[in-house]
Amino acid sequence: MELFLFHFRQTGYTLEQVFLGTPAFGTVDPANLEAILSTNLKEWGMGLRRAITFPMLGDGIFTQEGAPWKHSREMLRPHFQHRQYDDLEVFRESVDNLIDSIKGGVIDLQPLFFRLTLDTTTAFLFGESVNSLKAPKTVGEQNFTSAFNTAQEYVAKRFRLLGLYWFIGGKKFQEACDNVHRFADQIIDCNLGRGSKDEESFLDNVAKNTPNRDALRGQIINILTAGRDTTACLLSWTFFMLVRHPNVLGKLRTEISSVSQGRGSELNRTDLRNMKYLQNVLKEILRLYPSVPVNSRTALKTTVLPTGGGPDRRSPVLIPKGSAVAYSVYTMHRRPDLYGMDAELFRPERWDEDMPLNQNETNAKWGYLPFNGGPRVCLGMDFALTEAAYTVVRLIQRYPTIKLPEGMVPELVGVERQTMTLVVSVTGGCKIELGGEDPIVDVVAVHGLNGDAFKTWTTNKTKKFWLGDSNMLPAHMKRSRILTFSYNAAVTALFGKTSSDRIMQHAHTLVAELVADRELENAAERPIIFICYSLGGIIVKRALAYSASRTSKLVQHLHSIFVSTYAVLFLGTPHAGSSKASLASTGRKIIDALVPSKIWDTEGQLLDALQEGSETLQNITDMFAPLMKNFRIYFFWEQEKTDLGTSKDYVVEESSAAPILDDTERAGLPYDHRTMCKFESNRSPGYRVIVAAMIRYSKGAPDVIAPRWVAVKEMLKAKRMNEAAELMQ
């Protein structure tokens, strides 16, 4: 694939070459792809593709054109509507079998992913999986896998020879194709006519709408090819890259914990769609490693491509009738003028940014085509993405440690060895190391004003997310589960005209979500360490006060957060002031530091909010003070002044951020208020102080929280007995 990349970069994004005496064209220009795949679709055909692939694929949707293709598409379309798999039930058993088949340690996931996707595809299409993961490999499945791979290798070689494709074939190719056909026939024989009376199966529907057995077999092989290989490659490349980018894996793990709230197999498609960073990761993998990296079309008549010709490379290009035009989405997806100068890098965050791709309507629509485009866009696109997302989530939930095996060296993107057949897979497989013990403590991070679950804890330049980077906190806290609490952190959500209610609502939600998550994880009594930044500390204090008060029978489950909390680390949280005015001033400086001024409509609205907010801050501080004796407390203050626009100042003074109190710890951090919660590396100033405290707390927490729970259970039991006695009286 790098050869394609080299040629296009040397000659431009549309080129003409003569191969074995035959002129051929290539393009990676979105405008040309729009013309080929959509605008002038009727002027383009599959060319030699049908003849090249027919011995393997037979007569099916991928080898058909015209009326037969339209018939196949309309026949298959209803089966790929997402309501068919919204509950993820079709994936659940196969992913469970995948997890059961993995024993941990160093393992090659790629062959397991190919078996997984074979199982899910057959379960979805035929109502019954071949269960290749559940039992040792059968002779039939081994023959199919080997034959399928061999046949694909031959087909790929035939494509390279264009009009001389017939040179590649022979007995070995035919035997491989025969074995593939035999496997498809076995599936048909086992499942045809077994659908329920109330609902016609996919196989029965296809059989009813195809003229003969050969055509039915062709459709089955076409669908199996798409359902098995493309998604298996997507999953393989995903984990291949995740273990080489631990910061991405860490962010992904945190998002999964936040959205799933302890649910594993109970997730649904909507949950997966709400994992925005996961969706970005899959988009980025498909950008760099599109499952079908090269495709082609042949001109049915003399036509033109709209751009790529002339001295300026912007004039139309004449394409004679019968000429083939190859297009490489692999190359197009790596164009710096579409994806930025770092287009060769794996960086999922780019999908939340304003890329050059989005500055032109044609580029935005046709510059990213992992599933082709136009009328022939892949019917199974959403199915594949849903299956991949669900599998990624389940594996990350199951294994606390996922890393590159010791001794393996990460390669540069594009330099790693790739195997190119009809799809692009990882040469040598996807080897990763899986493991980890059950966590003994939950670390819960709560962000501050105008922050979010990731941005608050991520450095601005290097995008280092220290809570999730496997070389940082997870490396030191190997037996911890790291969660982030996300809430609406807009200033009006905290300091509106009902500001006390707003903070209380966030606090109540924090308690409710944590309780639910821990109950679903069967970890309601696991110790908790909170780390909170700025006004996030106010929410944590209010949450603990709320949890402490929930001891009545119907809500005593909410008391668990107070009971389980062992320690709280406050980073730049305003705790105290000599007067209401001083807290209002602190609130104003926090907003100046963290909220763009354009958010505010008027100065009056800002001041009104701060005046009311300051009273809220003081009230919560007063509520929390009597509870502090139950926790280990560490206060951190900023040692650098923050640029507030018109001046520099400490946003939260040392006396407010770190009051001198008995049995508490305190330390300064050599940062301003904005950056005191972000660390570039495990050598960054202040990082080791915070992490050492968290390690110390995690070691001490079990011996304190376990007996505390015994005492609390006795207390609640006695309270219930007293209530019963009062009722009797």
C-alpha cells in the first residue's frame, strides 16, 4: 500500500500509467470519486472485477451490476436495518464465547476475530451460529479458513495483472474455491427451511428470491466475505494500535466506564453510539486501514474525470471507453491537505477538530470512504461498526491490563507489515498481552467549571490524559478502577438563579451514578478515592454530605458512597473565605480563568450569579466540615499566578485551597490554576506527590473501609429494629 502512496505523492492525486501495455488510471481525488461513484455512475462498470472474482465469490451482490445488483440490494437491505440488532443480542453469545476462549497472557487476537465475525455473521444471517469459537476448530472450519485465505490471495494477484488475470489460477486456486463453496453449501443445507413460521429467515428469503442453487450460494459467499473479513480486520487494527498508543486506550477505558456504568453484556446500540471517543477511534482506524483499501471501475463509454489533468492538475481528464480507473481510499485517507500535516499519525482526537477535509463540501462527503460511497455504499456499514464497538467495549471491560507484549517494538504507521488480499490485515497477527487482578479501590475524578471528563485532565499540547495513560496513573495504581464523573459544567449550570439547586442536583447525580455503577459491578463496598479539581471539589463535598444523610430504609443504598469513601484529594478547590465577598471574588476569578468572556451576555448577570454562588460555596463548606474526620484529606494549591486577561493573579488563594487543619495533608503544585490538574509525564513536578498519596491511600483503604461497613450494617440494622419497635407501639 505504501507503493500506492509513493506514486500519488510523486505524480499528483490523479495519474495515468501503462501496465503490461495497457493504459490505466488512478485517482485519490474526492471530486473524481464523486463522479465515478455517484454523479456519473451509469458511465462506469465493474470491468474485469466480476471475471477476476467469480471463481471464488460466484454470482452475488459484489459481482453484479445493473438490474441483478438492484434486485440483490433491495432483497438484502431490510435485513441490515439497525432495529434488527439494536439490543446487540445477535453479537452477545459470540462475544461471550470470544472472552471465554481467551485465557490471558500474550495472545494473537487476529485469528480469534476472524472466528468471531464468522460466528456473528452466521448467527445474524441464518439464525444459528457455526460456533467456531465455542468448540475446537473443526476440520470443516479449518478447511474453509485455509481455503478462503488461499482463494483471496489468488484473487488479489489476479487483480494486479488486470487483463492478464487469467494467468493466475490453476488447480490450487480451483480447489480453494471448491472448499469455500462446499462450506457455503453446508450452511445452506443445515439452515434452509428452519426459520420460524412467524418470521422468515434471511436464508429462506434469499432462497425464495434467487433463481437457482448456484445463485443462492453466491449470495451467501458474498455476504460471508463482507461480514467476516472486513470487521475482523477492523478489530485487529484497532487493538494493534491501542496497545501502541496507551494514552488513547486509557481515554477509551475511562469513557467506557463512564457510559456503561458497570454494564457489560447489557449494553445496547444507543450506549455504543454515546461513546463518542470510541466512535472516533473506529473512524481513525478505518481512515488509516480501510478494510478494502483499493477498488476500481471501468469506463463504459468515453468520459471525463472532473479534475486532475493539465499543468495545474485541475483540468478534466479524458478517460477512453474500456479504461480502468483504480482508486485507493487508503492513500486518500492519508492526504495531508485533507487530514492535516499529521495525517500519517493515529490520533482519534482529529475527528473533534476542524480538519481541512471539512472546509470543502465535496471533500467532506467524498474524502472519507471506508465503506465506499454512492448507491453502492456498504449495506452492512452500521452492522460492522456496531459489532466492532461492542467487541472493543467488552474486551476492555474484561481485562484491566491490555498492553504491547514485552520485547515488541512499536512500528511507525505505514511501516508495519500489511497483508493485502481483498482486505488489508496485520501480517503476523495482532499480538497483545491481557491480564490484571480485580480492583481493590475506585478512583473517581470530578472536573471543575467549563471542563469535562477528559479535557480537564489532558495536557493541551501533547494531549496526555494522565488518568488513563498506561505509563502514568494506571501503571502505579494497577489494582484500581479509574472513573471520571461528567456533568454540565457550564457556569450557568452551576450558578444560575437556582444555583444551590444546581450544585445539589449534580451532587445527587454523582451519588446515584456511582451507586448504580458499583452495584452493577458487584462492588458496592469497594473503597473510594476522590480526586477533584476546582469547583468539582464543591460537588464532591455536597455529594458526601448528601450520602451521609441517606440512612432511611428506602434510600440507605445511597449511604454507601459516604461509607466507602476513604480519601479526597482537592486540587485548587475554594474551601473558605473570611467573608461572603471573598468567596464571590474567588468565584469570579475562577470564571475569568476557565470561561471565555464571550459566554456572558452582561456583567450584571455574571455578578448576580457569583453573589448567589458564593453563599452556596460557604454553605457546602459548613456542611462538609463535621464529616472530614471520616476521610483522609489532601489539599493542593496553585503556586503560579494565572493570566486572567487584564492581570495575573492566584485564582484560589493558598489559605482557601489548603486550610491548615489537624489530620490533613497539604502541598503546593508549581502550576497555575488552569494547568495544576494536567501532567505531561510521570516525572512532571507534583505528579509523584499526588500519585504517592493515592498509592498510600489505596493500600490503607481496605483495612479501614471493611470494618467501617461492618459497623454501618450493624447501625442500620439497629435503626430498622428501632423503627419496627416504634411502629409496633
